[in-house]
Amino acid sequence: MSSIQSHPQHNTIRLQLRQSLVLNDMPPPAWAELEPKLEIADFGKGDLLVHQGHSAMEQIFILDGILKRVVSDAKGKEMILRFAAETDMDTSYAAWRLGTPMPYSIVAVTKVRVVKLPMPHWVEFLARYTELKGRFEYEVMRLMSEVMAHTITLHLLDAPGRLSRFKRKHPELLERIPKKELASYLNLTPETLSRLKRKAETA
């Protein structure tokens, strides 16, 4: 891990970070304060960024690649709650505010580059920028609503309906997410997913 300033691609990283859905409207003084707190980190496919059940929490902004939010039971069975890619984020904020351990893990679906900082530093920074804090907390609520909608979808829609909804909501991710991961998210077998995609292409 390294700081933005010391990274050989620091100019590209700054441009990518300024496209973040949460950070893109920050004033120059806020950028000047936040940047030294950030770390650049690269992860391989399957790497854990944040661990379910742990108390170490972070704020993560995605520069390249795809992350998933996933919850596991005691037997190791997993449920994927959401995917996130470039310009998006993932966070431990709700657990931090509630004073509870992480209820899910954040895992790299592909090779990923992120900028991140410990949650205490992010919370301290937000306290000085109320407009940014409001925008960020709105985004956290939107993500929670997205996860809830996905969970309901698994119960109410049939297999073609679930795939159709994903294509409508996340067309940019459809061909980027590995088939096994997307099938798991939609509660399908990889074979069923392939069949539904072929049927949709010939319809």
C-alpha cells in the first residue's frame, strides 16, 4: 500500500477518485485534507478487504475492478448482497455507527485497485464537512435499500425475472462479472444462467 502522492500513477489515481459518486463535488480544501489520509491498495481475485465478524472497519472507494458484499453462515454457505465497481464505494459505516462487528465481508471479484482509509479517520473527516456527510449517508441508505430490494427480488421473481432485473439495473456489469458469481447472486446454477442468457439473445 502507498499514499497517492508517492504512487507512480498518482495523476491517474486523482482523476479516477474525482469521479467517485460520493467525492466528485468536494471543495478543494476537503481534497487537500482527505488525500494524505488515503492509501492505495491492490487486491487479487478472491482477496478479502473487510472480514465479516471483525471490528476493523474501513471506507473503500473503487478505482478499478469489481467488489462484492457477501455474508456467510457458520457452515460456509454464502449469499452475495451486492456488487460494486468503478466510481462506486463500499463501507463499514453502518456497523461503525451501531457499534457492532461487520455483518458481511467485502471481497474482490476481479483484480481490484481501491483507495481506502480506516473508518475512524473517515468519520472524523466527515464531521468537518456536513454537506459531504449528508451525501455520503444518503448513499449508505441507498446501498442498504438496494440490498433489501435484491433480497425481496430473490423471493418474488422467477429466474428470468431476476436476470432481467439485473440487466436493467446493472447493464455495465453483466458481462464483467464471472458467471459463477453472477449465478450465485441471482440464486441460479451457472448452467441455468447460461441457458437464460442464450434464450434472451435469441428472443
